[in-house]
Amino acid sequence: MKINQIKNKYNTLNDIFKLVINAAILLLIWIIFYSFLKNIAWIKEIYELMTIYFTNFLTNATKLSLNLIGYEAEVVGKIVRIVGTYGVYLDKGCLARNLMGIFAGFVIAYPGKIKHKLWFVPMGIFIIIILNIFRLSGLAILVECCPEKVEFNHHYVFKIIVFAFTFLLWYIWVFKIVVTKNKPTTFDK
């Protein structure tokens, strides 16, 4: 099959099949990166450096948000805390990188105009980062006021809130950005 034939065949598919094909391609790229490319020394070094910078950004942004609402907060390494408490430790899983990747992957995989993806993906990632700063600030406040509630809120309440907003962003992408009056999605049929 020639490339034009593949393109024509792809363009005749409904949105669900396009989503599955695009998601499979993105998943393959993700697996290749994490299985092979990430182990190349210079790529690994860049990846680790970006993780450090992003962790520092989140801890300092959380400190700033706590200071803005009247708490005396500080950053000690990967810990952001209200002075006098043990604080919140930002491990790699607390950065929401996977959630941002899954969000971006869904938007990229779902059929839609590239020009809309170019603004919607960064906007959605920005919103997820802001929600994560609020989540980390909330956890730091819980550590101060009621440490017995930190574990439950960390594992359930805050995750549900962040995931709910992410699903809302996906909903907006599928039903408000991609869908026009002239082109309903497969979901509408």
C-alpha cells in the first residue's frame, strides 16, 4: 500500500478507530522512549535534570501559594512545609507527569485540528500544574492542622479532584472543541 492509500483509508475511519490507532502509535512511542531512549546517557541526564527543575518549580510555587494565603512556608530539598511541620515530600509520582502525559496523549490521539491541539494541550497541562500546586498546598495545610487526615486526602480526595478536572478537560476537547455543528463525533450518532 502506498502512503496516499493509507491516508485515504485512515480518513474514512470513524473517530473511535482513529483514536485507537493514534493511541496505539503514541503508546508505542512512549514504550520506546521508556524502554530504550531514556537509557541513553545524554537523554537520561536531560530527563533527570528536567525532573529536578520541575520538582524545584513545584516546591517553590507551592511555598509561594502558601505564603500568599498567610502561611509561613519553606522549602527544604524536595519538602515544602509550613514552618513547624514535617511538610510534604515531593517524590517523582507527586509531579503529575504521567497525568499530564496521558492528558496530552489523549488530546493528540483524538481526531481534531492541529491548530487547536497546539493551544489546548499546553493550556490543559498548565491547568493540571496549577491543580497540583493547590493539591500540594492543601496537603501542607492538612499536615499542620490535622495530620491524621493527610493519608486519606493524599490517596483519594485530591487525586479524585485532579482526575475529575482532567476528565472535564477531555470532555471539553471532545464535545466543545472538536465537535462543530457540521461534524458530530461518533459518540453523538
